[in-house]
Amino acid sequence: MSASSPRRNAETPLSPVHPFNAPGEPITLYDGPVARSAGSKAPGVVQYDCSPKLGISWRLHIEDYDLTSTDRTELSLLDLGFKLPVLARDAVSGWSNGASYGDPAAPLDRVVAHWFNLPRWHGSAHLAARAADGTPRLVPAGRSVYEADGWKITLDIRPDHDAVFSDVHQTDVYIMTHVMEIRRLNGTTFTAAEVTPVLGALHVGLSFALGRWVAPVLPVGLNDQEDTVWGQWGPMLCDPARRISSGWWYPEDQASLEDLLSCLLPAFRDPYRAQSLRLQMQYAITAIADRGFVEQRVMSGAAGLEHVMWQDLVLSGRLTEAKFTSRAWPAHSKLRTVLTDAGVDLGVHEDRLPAATAFATRQQVDGDRPADGADVVTRVRNRLVHPKETQEPVYAVKGLVTETWLLTRHYLALLVLRSIGYRGSYQDLSRTNRWVGETKPVPWA
């Protein structure tokens, strides 16, 4: 084998703290003695459930218990040395909303977290893994490394990703697909409080990019001696695994993901800005996803647009609150203003959106301008929401509600990206007839 062969140049994969699971298979978090009343012990297990949704459940393996007792509020996990707040289903089982353990002020050398339901994309380095039977296995382009806001984020795919993801469309399951390591770029230590906003930014940011919820769960903080000194258990927002993503980011475009992280991580250091941005992205994720009622997606997208418009026009000082809510500034004017500022094309093109074009040609607008995308999005939304507005013109045009959703999610994704200073490429979410991987620079770039 030559010195330049991929296997010789491959890197050792990150080791997950919790082992990779089969699709939908629970992950054991604790299996050992649990303290009972009067100093007695009982064997118990705590697991991370991965079907039909992510969550934490617990069970005690005992025979002598009160059938009517459901008053347990915590489990003392003796081998781990911490108490887990729980809710009881009966005397021996229940669930938990999670907890942090260890010392949140302890200096951390690195954090390892476990990503669920990420798709496959090609990274910058090969991995020298091993198959289940111990034989060497090369994972081509299985490692991705990102540097942003003073952090180094390494993401390794599980070696059998293609196999475990092959049939995910057939049922709702959750699969640990990647292992992530977070370190300081300069090699210094950090605390749980410093890395928590990074984990939050990655959770909502990658979900926003993919158009569905994915999650970095069960983070574990290790010191320079590789001792576990901090960790966190908890259920997180995550959609069932899917092979196809409906988001604005093309997963093979690694430069754009690095650009996104370089914008997101500094934004999430500011608690006030992080709260506002998280809400906008949550609206966008619901609006972008191709599940549920189309009307629901339109409503979520419209709420996100309203939030962005308030931020851009009122909080920036361009409009007073009174003007923002006055008839002098109807919804289409406000939306048109922020989209024009971003350089977004407001045209409604018949070859892409025939139903929206037909609706626009029937609309009466002020002046000589033709009706545009801002008119379509706001007027269709108003007719869906307000009972005084007849809904017949909306449903009389076949496909109009669907095309309004496409425009709404397209506008919202772009405005959120502009608000964080993103300047990479994106997939046009107003189009359904584009080629796979067809992207273009954002308008303001």
C-alpha cells in the first residue's frame, strides 16, 4: 500500500461515550443499584428511548412494591453518584425530563456529544474504523472539522451510516449517526456554561439548515485526564430520521456550513439575541418542513416573518410601534421593505409558481406596480386566518396554498440568514423543480 493511500492517511474515529444504537433501539444510560427507602438498594435501569420519540425512561427490577405507589420523585443512581429527577408511571417505572450531573464549574478539556438523525455528507478526512467483527474498515470522507468563534468542532460519522439509514423512511425511528467533539481552538479549558450556548446554536442551527429537527444529545465533559466531570441527560427536539432534507442548505456544501457556524456561534453568546434568533429559526424549521397541513406551515412562516419584520423595522428604530401597526404600513408593505433591503427577488414567476402567478394577476394594488410575492404571501395568509375574509379565492386556485407556503419559507429562510450576516450559498426553497445540489449565493452577497 502506497504512502498516499486513503487507508494510510485515515484518522482514528472519535469514540462515543454511549455506543451507537440500531435504528430505534434504546441506549442504556445507567444499569446498577438505585437507593430505596431505609437505606436499601434495588437494581434499576435508566435508558434513552429512541422510538417512537426521544426521551428518558426508568425501571426498577424488584418484586416487593406497593402497586398503588406513584410518589417517586427522584432516583439515586449510586454508581454515578447523582440523583435523577423522575416522574412515576407506577411504583417501578416512569420517565424523566433529565438532569445535569457533575461539576458545572469544572475545567473541561473537551466535550463529546452524540448527534441523532444527521444525514450523510462528505467531510475533509477519511476514518480508519473497524467493523463489528473487528476487521479494518475505511470510511471515506467521514470526518468534518469546523472552526468558528474560537471553537474547534469535529464531527465523525458512524461507520455503518449507509446501512442503518437505508430504510428509515419506513418507520419513525431515531439513530445515533455521528459523534462530535468540541474543543477550544487555542487548547485552553472551558466550563459547561461556556459550551452550552455552542450546543444550543448547533442544535437549532443545523436543524434550520436541514429543514427538520436534528439533535446533539447526551453531552459529556472530560478534563485533561479524560475523567468525566460534567454531563447532561435530557430529551431534545428531534424529528424522525429521514434520508432527504428539505432545508435551504445542501449537505455537501461544507464551506457554507462553516460560514453558518461562524455566524451562529457569536450570535448565541448574547443571551438576548440568542433567544430572538432561536424563536425565528423554530418558526422557520416548522415552515420549511414538508410535513403536516400546508396551512399550518404557512401560519408558522407568517409568524416568523412578523417577528423578523418587527426586529428589522421597529427595534432598529426605522418605524415606531404606532406606525408599524397602522394602516399606513400594511403587512405587504412591511414585508416588501425588508425583502427589498435584502435584495430578494419579489417577482412571481409563472414557470415556477403558476398558481401564485394566476392569483397575483387578479389582485388590485396601489399605483401601477404589478402584484408581487409580498402581496401573495400576506393576502393568502390573511384570507386563511381572518374569518371576515372569504377563503374562496384562495382555494379556487388549485395549488395556491402550497405555492404560498413555498414563497413564505423561502422569504423567511433568507431573512433569518441575512439577520446573522450569513454570506454563503443556499437552495431556493420557492422552487420544487431544481436539480439536486443546485445552489446560488445569497442575494446580499
